[in-house]
Amino acid sequence: MMHDVVDGRLAGKLVAKTDDFWQVVRSYSGLQEQLANALQCVMVVRKNLKRVDELVCDQSKKIVEVHERYEQKKKLLAKLHDISCLREAQSTVQMMLSQGDYPKAIECIETSLDVLSKELNGVTCFRHLASQLRELYTVIGRMMNEDFASLIQKELGVKPEAGTMIQAEGELSAVLLGLMRMRKYSFIAVLREEIIEGVKSVMRQVIKNQILNNGVDLNDFDPSLTQLGEPVRRMKHADFLKTVKAVMDEEFYFCKRLEALQDILLETVERANPLHRHGSEDIIVERIEEAKDIHESESDDEVGTTFSKSASSGGFSVGGSALSSNASATTLLSIEVRSEAFLRHVLPLIAEFGHQCAQQRISRLLIARAKNASVTEATTPTQLSECIKLVKEFQSKCDKEGWYSTQNQKVGGLGRSVNKLSMDYIEKFHAARKIRIGNMLDTELWKATDVSIVDQNIVDMAMETGQLRNTKRIDDGPIKKSFKRTESAVTIDSTTSTSNQIQGVIVDEENYVVVGSSITMIQLLSDYCEAISEMPSFSQDWNSRVVELLKTFNSRCCQLILGAGALQLVGLKTISVRNLALAGRSLELVCRFIPMVHDEMDRVLPENRKSLLRYFKQVESEYRDHVNEIAAKLISVIAHYTTNCLGMWDVKGVIPSPEFQQICRHMLKFHNGLVGIMPRDQIEALFRQVHENFKANLREHVTGMGITPHDPLKYGYVTKDYMFYQQNVKNMESCRNLELESLNDIMFE
């Protein structure tokens, strides 16, 4: 049964596949026909492709082969041409050098070396040519450096004709183009040294011409000498100013020529590589950092010589010609130039570098003059201000030309040197006058001095104009005679007559009888006022020194008189009333002129420094305090004598008593010691205070002795003594207007 089932199913499958089988059998014959047709078509295609290969591809191959052979022959011809040129390379270079065409000669050598290293590498006949060309290349570089140096020496060493700045412009351009082609930038160092030498030679020649024009004795001057310091120091001031002006004019013209040379160099560099505008920023920044390091080291060496500098800081711009303010033209040009980018930033500083060199040389000229101590002492503030004015005019002209890239460089070596010279002059000026007034005070005999016409004229002019000035001295002796006397050994000194008057210096119709040191002090103050007026830019320095001089005079007077220092220094036996009065009037005279010095300083001090004027108020107050101390000392002297006499007073029948006679004699001596020195109102004020002290002492002693009006006898003796005192006081010329109370008023007030 299972067999039948399987057979049945197989039969069913065969029946199902019968149609497909017979369909395949029927299509086989058709496939055979199609395959035959395809084979026929393939044969036709192959036949056609063969014909195409014969007609097209073979012809193209032949064309390519012909072109390749042509190119190979062309290259061979070019190499043969190169070989022909290389055979004539050395002679061609020599011809170009003879014509002065350095750029083309260098280009020819570089091209030949490039051909030898590439196209003709390994050619046996040229195995020595490369080394020969390199040697020639080096020789040309050395020749161009020498030619550049000689051209620069010729340009800077000889003054050009009128209307021209640079004579050999074409030759310079050719040499510079060659150096730029070889990338040899050492010519900057050569140019730097030649500028320095040129500045020196210009100044040296001008000074020699000025010395000869001033009629110097040729036996004392050798024009071939290079050291001109001593002849410069022997010049008169007017001749020296002419020399400085001539040097500045020539150096300015020299810098203008450098500016023209700078323009030529910049134009040539631009022609050498017009596409290179600024180069690598990294290289420039690296060189600027080197310049900063050098500048910082130079600044450390110059810390002690920098005065009154005002520096402005700024950044470095790669795209501009202004470099960092921290690196000056001198510093940058001292750095080796290694790239064209850095060269382009250094070249615009040539004129500025020349100007800085000129400033240094002018500074040395001024310093050489100042080294002579006698010249410095003879120099007046007016003469120094004339020199400073010349320097400022020179700097102003240079500033207009744009030779200062920063404000710090505008101060420059010349500005710092002038500041240093001015400060040295101020210090020496002050030291000399401080020593002078100190010596006069140390040798002062504290007697009334003679007053000359010149000294009186100084005071008169000051009162008239309100400005203290030292008038021109004339050879006139003293016309006002001081009162001569012999001092006694007692503390209270007087003359024997009140009719003799000492005439001193007249200030606004007030007579000041003073010692010689106070007159000298007025002269010194007038010197300071002139110096302040002539040198207003140094007003702060003058302010501190004139205040110091005023304090020195005041303190020294105090030490010598109130401190009794004059007893040891000049051998005075005592500090007398007359000495005290002269010291007080001398201080009053000087104090009278302190406001004038204050006003002089007020006119020149900048607004932000006006606070310095307070020192004059302080000094004036110190002078007045010292004068009051002297007045108090005078009062204490007579008070001491009156107190001692009253202490020994005993009321007896002798009228007047010896003690009151002694008191009146002391009063008279005291009065006569002041008359002729102090004005009448001051003497009266002193005696008013003396009388007040006497009243208090008298009341105290009378009360202590128990004398009252109830004891008519003794009280009458006291009244007679007091009336004797009143009469003697009233007889004194300066005390006639003094109101004196009665004894009853004194006792019962």
C-alpha cells in the first residue's frame, strides 16, 4: 500500500513537470540559432577593431614618439646652451663688475650655481666651476662692502655742493641692490660707524674754524690736534655760544643729509623686493626683545645721570615705522641685522640715530666747557640760560623734522646733559654762596657796616620795581660812614653821646643800620632772584636752595648772638646790647625782602607746585620769631640790672639813692646802645616794656620793705627816687612821649 502511495505521488510530480520539460526541449533549437548569430557579430566587431588599431592607434603612437624625441633634443639643446653660457660665466661677471652692475653680476653667479647644482650636476668639465663661482661671489660681497664704506665716507666726509644732499646716489643704489640680493645686511653696522665718525668730524672741524676765527694765538693752538677740550675751555662765553650755535647748525644740516640718505636706502630696499612689505612678525619681535634687553642694561648704567625725565610708554607696531619706546635708535642699530624684515624697521631710524649721536657730541662739548671750575664759577645764570635756550631751539628744530619717535627720546642725551649741567651749576652756585655767607657770619664782628652805592641801588631798585636784582657793580667806595666806637667790657654798651647817628641802608625811607653779612645776604638773594628769573624750568630746585640759604642765615645768627657763639669765633668779650640790636635789625632787613623772593618764585613755579611757596611763609615766621627773641633778650638784660639794683636798694636820707642813680645810668646806656640802630618807635616800645617790668619790681620791693604813705618820711624818700627815675627817662630822646605814672598810681593800681 505504501508503495502504491509513493508511486502515485511520483506520477503526480512527473505530470506537473511535463509542460516545463517539453518547453525547454522545444526552445533549445532556438538558442542554437541565436548563438550562431552572436558569434557572427563578434567576428565582425573584431575585424573592425583591427582596422581601427591599424588606422588610428598606431599613428598616434608614432606622433607621441616623435614629440618625445623632440622634447629630449630640445632639453639637450638647452643644456648645451647652458654649458656654452657657463663657459663664459666668469668673463660675463667680470664685465658686469667693471660696469658697476653688481645686481646682475650676483644674479648671473646665482643662476650659474643653480644650473650647476640641478641641470648640469655631475658634468665633469664643470667640476671646479662651482667652487670658483662661490669664491667670486664672496669676493664680490667683500668688494660691495668696501665700496659701500668708501661711498658713505665720501658722502659724509665732504660737504656737498649747494642744492644737493647726496652726490653718488646711483652708485649707492647699485651697491645696495647688490647687497640686498646677497642678503648681506652688515652694511648697517658700517653705516652706523661712519655716522658716528661723521658727527665727530663735523663738530671737530667747526670748533677748529671757530677757534681760528676768534683770533687765537697759533703758538698756543695746533689745528692738527684732536683733543679740543682745553681750547674750548679757554674761550670767552660769547665765543663759546657762537661755537655751540655753529656746531648745532652744522650737525642739523648733517642730519638732513642723513635723512636724504635714509630716503635713498628705503627706496632701494623697496625696489629690491617690492612684494616684501613687513616680513615675518616673529623675527621682528625677537629682534625687538633683544633691543629691549640691551636698552635695559644701558639704562642701569645711566641711572645717576638722568634728571627730570618724563617718559611716555607705547607699544611696538609691526606695520609702522615707530618702534617700541623702550628701544632707542642707538640700541636698535647696534643689533646685528639678520633679516630683511628687521632691516626695513631699522632703516627709518638712520636720521634719528644721527641726531642722537649729534646730541651726544654737543653734550660732550658742553661738559668739556663745564669741567673748568673757573669757567663754572664765572658763569652767570643769564649765560647758562642762553646756552639752554640754544639747546631748546635745536631740539625744537629736530622735533619738527620728526627725529624723536617717543617723548622719552625727545628728552634725549642732550636734554639730560643740560639738566645735569644745570643741576651741577645750581648746586655749585648754592654751595659757593652758602659758604660765602657762612664765612662772613663766622668772621662777623657785629659792628655797623659801610653801605656802598651799589648796595643802596639794589635796595632802591627793588623797592621801585618790586623785583630784587643785582645791579652792575661800579668802582665806588663806601659813601655812608658807620658810627665808630669803642665797646666796653660791660654787658650794656652805649655811646657817650646821643647826637651821633649811624646811617645804613634806606628801605622805604626807613634806615636800617646792619652788619655786613646782612648786606651780603641781600646781594645773594638778588643773585638767586636773577637765577630764578633766567632759569624758570628749574624753579623747584632754586626754591629749596634759597629757602635753605635763608634758614642757614637765620639759624647761624641765632647761634652766634643768642647762643653767644661769637664770643669764641671772633673774640667778643660780651654780647652787648648793640650787638643784639644790630642782629635784630639785620634779620629785619633780610625779612623785608623775603616776600620779594616769594613773589619771584610765584611767577615761575607751575600751578601744581605752588604749595612749595609755604616754605617762604615758614621762613618769614622764623625770622620774626627770632627778632622777637632778640627783643625779649634786650628787655631781659635791663630787667636783670634793675632787679639787682632794687634788691640792694635801702631807703635812706641820700636823695637820689645810689641804686636809683645806677639804674638810670644803666637805662641811659641801654638807650644810647639802641639809638642810631633801631628806629624810635621800636626803642619806645622796648622802654615801655622795660618800664612795666620796673613798675612791678618797684611795687614788689616797696611793699616788701613795708613802706606805705602812712610813713611819710620813707615814702617821701621813695617818691624822690622815683621822680629822679622819671626825669632821667624823660630826658632820653626816644622816651619823651612815654607816659610815666606817679608813685601812688604804681602802688595802688
